[in-house]
Amino acid sequence: MQKTGLLLIDVQKGLEDPSLGERNNPGAEKNIQKLLLVWRKRGLPVVHIQHCSTEPDSKLRPELPGNKIKSEAQPLPEEMLFKKSVNSAFIGTGLEKYLRKNEIWTLVIAGLTTDHCVSASTRMASDLGFEVTVVSDATAAFGRIGYDDILYSGEEIHTINLVSLDGEFCNVRSTEEVLRAIPA
Amino acid sequence: MQKTGLLLIDVQKGLEDPSLGERNNPGAEKNIQKLLLVWRKRGLPVVHIQHCSTEPDSKLRPELPGNKIKSEAQPLPEEMLFKKSVNSAFIGTGLEKYLRKNEIWTLVIAGLTTDHCVSASTRMASDLGFEVTVVSDATAAFGRIGYDDILYSGEEIHTINLVSLDGEFCNVRSTEEVLRAIPA
């Protein structure tokens, strides 16, 4: 895990907006914080991704308080941070170039939300040749009414999106499993 | 729909391999054929994507019979075809450049499989700025045992992956709905 980067996606206050619906994994932020503290302690690379929406109604627009990163994932001044305006952390950012330049070929990905920005970024990371682990209990999804008018829970959307990623684009592991694999 | 392109992804014989598990939407290929015939009749652009795997055990390796495109989606010599080796049709191909050069800004996507190559390609198309419709009954997914050791059906994987795409990366529509929207 010498050069494994921790990629934290969209851990932002605006995603607490109640209009987004019920969310699974209320402990995701605490697990993100645990991962971040261990990464820092080990001197491993940390990369933060901050969504800066251009959508008129988004709480994640750069000028709004919801754009702020939550305290559990607050970046240190020396840590890399890329701002994005679409789902994938690789589109419109210098992320791919930065990872290649710094020879970071393996990534542990956590953040919000499982089925939108985490999944889109994981898929692209894998397709671009990076080895990816997604941390199941350090990501979360919102429930919603589908195109078929059926209500799906955050938990089922979260889990099935991870099932689709696992083995094809990444390995899915828990925070505890990831931390066990990090050399002391 | 003047310049709406039909993007057909991985409609290939190797995806009939029984080892892939049970699949939903047995009628997906017939719907793909319906879409293709209407696109040709209207003179709208058609783009085929063919997966050429580099994985040792894949039935979609270029030298194997499973690499062949199924009869329902057989490309005409004058239609565009891009070969890819990862999930997204936009990585390692000239697809994005071709679409921009030909001013094709809206895409109707169908093919296999819903949660792997169709979802990865839809997400990138949207993030790159294209307007996307995914055709729910002209795509399909395989059931599998998840990272949590639970068996998920092709139908639930298919549906929840479409729920995650709909409204964020694309609109999800049926073949009939798409064909109704095409000018005669």
C-alpha cells in the first residue's frame, strides 16, 4: 500500500439537504475521518475532490455554504484538492495527470454518493488503468423514486451499485478491512 | 431528434456464455434491432461499439467467435464502429471526437450490459456534455453473487442501475417511447 492514494469525493455540507431524501450509512463520515487520520499518520497521499456545481438549484454551488467540506474530511493546506463540476472526478480536473506524475497507481475511494460521483469516478479510475478499492461503509446513497415510480431505499441503491462495481471496476471492502491492509 | 445518434454497445455473441449467469430482458436484442431499423430508415447516425477484451478468459477476445456482433445489431459497412477494451466506449477510442466533429449532441444508448459498459458509457457521455437517453428494454444485466455473498437477480441489478442513471446522467425510456419521439 506504499503509494496507495485516498480519494475523498464530495464530503460536503450541501449533501445534508433534507430534500435529497433518506440516506443510508449515517456513520460514513466517521469512517471517512478514520481513513483520513490513518492515511495522514502513515504519510500516504490524500486527494480531496470538491463538487462545485453549476446547476442553478444545487446546494453545492461554489458561493453557497453547502459547498464547504465537512469537518470530518477537512483538507490540510498541503493536501491536494481538485474542484469538479460533473460527476466524475477525472473530467475537467488535473486528477489523472497528478496521479500518474506521482506514480499513485492504486486508490482507495470513499465519499458521496455511492451511485453518482463515487461510482462514476471509480468506473473511470478503473478504465484508465488504476487499481481501485471502494470502502462500502465510508460511502452512502440517497433513496429515491425511480423512473418506474417505485420508491427505492438508500440502502438498496447503495448496495446494488457496489455489487455492480465489485470485481469489474474495483474491490469493495469495509473501513476495517482497508485499515488492516495498511502497513503500520 | 435530427442529429440523435444511436449508440449500440457490446451486442456480442460472447455475452451468451452461460457462465455469466441468468439475464433479464430476453427481448433486448429484438428491441435493439427495432431501434436500428428505424434509425437506418430515418438516415440518423448509428455508432456501434465492439468490446475487444484483453482478459485471458474473456469470450470477447478479438480472435474468438464470441467477439462477433449478434445478427440483430450487425453493422452495415458504412456505419461507424469503434473497438474498445475497457468498459467506457469513450476511453481509448475516437468516439468523443467523432461525435463532436459530426455535431451529434444527443445519444440514445442501448446494448449490454446495463450495469457495466452501458452505465460506464452513459455516465461519461453525460459528464462530457452529451444529452443521453438509455433504453430500458434494449439493455440487460446478469445476476450475480455480491461482495456480501447475497445473490442478486439480473432484473434488480438492471433496474437499480437505471434508477441511479435516470435524472442524473440520462433519461430512461422504453423502446416504444423512444420510437414515438423520432420524427417520421
